Amino acid sequence: MTGNATLIRLLALIHKEFLALLKDPRSRLVLIVPPVIQLLVFGYAATFDLKDIPYALYSEDRGAAARDLVAAFDGAPAFRRVATLHAEGEIAPLVDRRDVLMVVHIGPRFSADLQSRGSAPVQVIVDGRNSNTALIALNYVRAIVEQYDRDWIASHGLQAPPARLETRAWFNPNLESRWFFIPGILGMLTLVVTMLVTALTVAREREQGTFDQLLVTPLRPGEILLGKALPGFLIGMIQGTVILLIATLWFKVPLLGSLPALYAGLALFLLSGVGAGLLISSLAVTQQQGLLGAFLFMVPAVILSGFATPIANMPPLVQNITLIDPLRYFLVILRKVFLEGAGFDVLTSQLWPMAVIGGVALLLSGWLFRHRLY
């Protein structure tokens, strides 16, 4: 009977929490619409792929070899010629105004040098203010020039170079950066909603003056804490499933690995997020404090997770700090399951740290919760 009574009390509290979250149409809208919109925005905007490279051509050579190279650039899908220059002085103003990302300069002796010496320089001037975009554009240029070299060697019956580099990308053969980003967005958005729901739950009760009423009920402190944690956990699981479906069905990101392993990682990650959220909520007196505490946790968690910058590139001290960031481990699980086809055998090293972080956070939040009751 005691067990049944505990379960009934717990279900009643969970029902109350869901009513508090979902009774207001605006609250329901906030839980559902913004994460979907953010996923779509990030899915289309957060990409390192360059689909449109505006460039200017400054060619001082009218020979056949130069025309063939120009045709190679004009025929490349990502390149769009926006200007044809006739003097060197026209280059700097175009780049300064950001009218072009790059300028291709073919010297007056390009065709002659290619015929006589077998090699000729081509100058590429790139706007380096965004170093990442500039490097990607230069890689595209390098690919065009290498293909031009191979075509020139074949058409003139020359001997092929002694060594030729052939590359093949594993796990992401088309090198779609969206395949890398979208699994990470699943983890980031799930953390945001779970943290907000749990970080505000106790603070909302205190602010509305209903927390004291909750204390005079037969509910024990541990049951109150569990009743506050489960709604955020369930909402996180539902939202993670929705984002997973959008990622696979809409954005066509392949899901090659074990779905149970992915959901095990999601459950442990939500355990960590709920624990951190309840920890913040136990300390906060008002919802404003809870909201501020949630953002103070989430921003460093995203930055230190390796979502955009590799953890290996961070200073050693910062790398050690990332070990207590649950999002770090969940991002590895997501990308390994989605792209590498990983299962439980590979992911164990990422699962147990999240279990430890979640367990410690829940124990600490429980201690703080009881400590602040008395």
C-alpha cells in the first residue's frame, strides 16, 4: 500500500506540473514551435558549404590555354563571375567593398609559359576577413586547377605526374557540413528546453506562493524533486524524437547506427540536464533568477562541447573543464550513431560519464532542496 500511495502522490504531482506547463497556449507554443524553427534555421544556415562564390576575372592572356582555364571557373557550379577586370587597379576596390570574394588573375604569358615550360602561375586574391570561408574557397580553386592540370596532361599526350593524390571521405562522402551540424543541433536544442523547463519549476512555485502549500502535502522532499524532474525528462524525450524525425526525414541526414544506443545516450543526457536544471531551480528564488542561471549554464556548455570548435584545439585547462560538460559526450554519441553506425560497444566510454554527471547533479540538487526546506 505504501508503494501504491507513493506512486499515486507522484503521478498527481507530475500531472500538476504538466498542467502548469501546458494549460497556457503560449507555454505550449514556446515548447513546440521555437525548437522546430531553430532546427530549420540552423539546418539551413549553419553550414560551411559554399554554394555561391562571387569572383572577378582579370585575364591578361587571350591564348587558348587561358580561355580553357577561364571556362573551367565559369563552369564550376559554386563560382559566379560578377566582374571582368581590365586593369590591376580595379582589384582592390572590388575586394574592399566585398563585391567579390576572390579575384582570379591570369598573367600575360600564361599560355606561352604553359606551352614552353609546362607550367605557369595563376594568382588568386582572396578576401581573408573570414578566414574559414577563404580557406574553403581556395580549396575549391585548388580542385579546379588540379582538374585543369590533368586535362592538359591528357590532351597533350604528356607523361602523368609521378604521384597523384586521390582522396575519399569516409562517413560523409559528399562532405555535407549539414550532416555534421544537425546531429549537434539535436543535442543543443534538447538541452535548452529541458534546462528551461526544470530550472524554472521550483522557482515558479516560490514566486507564485504555492511552494509552501506543496510542503504541507503528504509528499516527501524526494518525491517532490522526482515529480519536478520527470516532466522535463519526458518533454525532452518527446522533443528529441521530433527533432530526430526532422533530421532524418526532412534534412536526409543518415542514421546508420543503433537507435537504442542513441536513446540510451539521450536518456542519460536528459538526466544530466534535468539534474543541472533542478540544481539551478533549488538555488533560485524567482523565475528571473532561474532563467539567468539556466543561460549561465547553457552558453558555456555549448561553447565547451565541441559543437563548433574542436575540443583538441582548446588549451589543456579548458579541455579538462569540458570533462564535466554532458553535451560534450552526447555530441560524440550523436555523430557516431548518425554517421559512423556506432552501437553500445563503441559508445560505453561516452555513456558512463553522463550517468555520473547526472547522478551527482541530482544528488546535489536533492541535498540543496532538502537543505532549503528546513
